[in-house]
Amino acid sequence: MKISSYAVKNYQFTLVIFLMAIAVGVSTLFNMPRSEDPILDAPQFPVVIIYPGASPADIEELIVDPIEKKVYGLEDIKRIQTEIKDGVAVIQVEYKYESNVNDKYQELVREINGMRDELPADILSIDVQKVSPSGVNILQIGLISENSPRTTLKKYAENLQEKLETVSDLKEVKIHGLSDEVVRIELNWEKLSRMNIPLQAVLGSIQSEIANIPGGTVEAGAKAFNVKTSGNYKDMEEIGQTLVYSDGSKTISLNDVADVNYTFDESKHITRLNGHRCVFVSAALKEGSNISKVQKAISRFWKNIKKRSLLIWIWYLHLIRQIMSTEGWAIWEKIF
């Protein structure tokens, strides 16, 4: 019996199969992974070495040559390319394509870590990285303000970061342009001198308060209880009340000889958008995710931000939306 004759005589069955094929195709179209960059598991690993103050010749002799010699001895090495500049070297290690990416990455990390004793001790860092298109940011939002304090920018940036982290298909949601918040203790040298309090006594008191020391166990009959100690401060007020010196008749707290306040660590990066002071919040797409679905999830809370009356001195601005490359959406969107 010919297939065509069977399909005509049993048209009900043919219609069901046809509708099922359409349903499967439509479902696949809307649910298949979709992103701008294809997912590639290439066994390529850049090794970034930072050695401040060293010349390219010194880096080549002391660091690059020993590492290349070691790496060339590994199996399945295809090629090694190295670029050296003042204070930094990047060694591109490429394995044969059929190699297992995770196994080769672990092997390379293990071999380089095993060489640390043979390399200069004052190397700032050696970082073995993976090459993955999924690490590219699909979304970057700028919070622009010329006069808002950094604490306000940090508050709104962290709020936006938390909302983006609720989107399950996003990863590596990071804030750029803000240094870490720290507690700064400014000692009053005149008071320390007048009270005859040595500097080491103040430093020792603070270090002992933040130290976590095992408390051991206490046995009571047939039972044993673990004693837990915690040296973590809860707030700035507790830091100020730290006992730094005692001569038997009076006690001196940190507040008596120093000013304790919150501040930000030294800035290592300056972020600007069209010359304006800003903070960036970026996110990348997880492998196997559909960028169209992610955009819809982001739009839900993005509309809520629009509805709320934001502080008039902060602008929210979309910078990168990779969805535009896959579906032709617009780049720029301002929210006041």
C-alpha cells in the first residue's frame, strides 16, 4: 500500500499527525535556547599573569618561559600563544578540539598552581580563565547621577541587582563603578600621646575582637557541648565600644581615641556614561536559556520601576540589550 493512498483513506489520522507536527514545531520555536552568540565549549584557556613593575623581558625570562615549558609537556596541546606587556602577560593555551574542556581546565590549573614556588613570590595574580560566549553581558543598566552620594547609588544599584537575580535565567549580576564599603578608623594621635596609649595596644585590641577562636567543648556528665565564639562586629557602634586600653582605674574605648565612620574604599575604576557620573549593573545569560523569555521577565519589574517615582536626580538607562540583535528591539530607554 502506498503511503499517499493510506493518508487519503485515513484522513483523520493524517490530520492528527499534521496538527501534532505543527504543535511540536511551534513549541520548539518558542522554547528552544536562543542567544546572540552560539554556545561553544572550546578547550581554550587564557592565563593572565599580573606582575607590577616588571619589564616584558623580565616577565618572559622569569615567568612565561617556565610556564610554557611546563604546559608544552601536557597531552593534547595544540598551540600556545603569548602576549607580554609591561607588568602583564597573557598566555593563550589551546588544546585539541576533541579534548574534554573541564578535565583540561582542571589539569592546567593544577599544573600552574604547582609551579607557584618556582615563580617570583611578588607576582600579584595568576588567573586561568575559561573562554565561554555565555559570559558576555546581555544587559547593562546605568544609574546616572552627578550629585547623589555613593550610599544612595549603592542602595539603588543593590536593589536593582536583587531584582535581576530573581530572574532564573540570568547569571553574574554585578555592580560596576562602586568600591567596597568599609569602616574607617581615624586615630587621634594627640589623645593617644596624652593618655600614653601605644599604637600596638589599639591594633591588638581590634584584631583580637574580630578573631574567631574555637572555644572547645564543655563536658557535663555524659554530654559534651561545643563552645562557639564569634569575633564579628554587628554594627559601627559596637566597633566604637571596643576596649583598647585599661590601667586598672579606668578603661579607654575606641571612641575615646578615634573617629569611627563608614566610607568607601579607594576607587580603582572610574565609570562614566557620555561624560556623566554613573554606576553600572550588568548581567549575563545562562547557557541553554531563551533570551526572549528573559526579556519578558526583565520587563515585568522594569515597568514597576517606571511606575514608581524615582528620585529625580537618578536616571536609569538601558545600555545593552542583546535582545535587539535577535529580535530587532531598540537600544535606548530612559526612565526619570
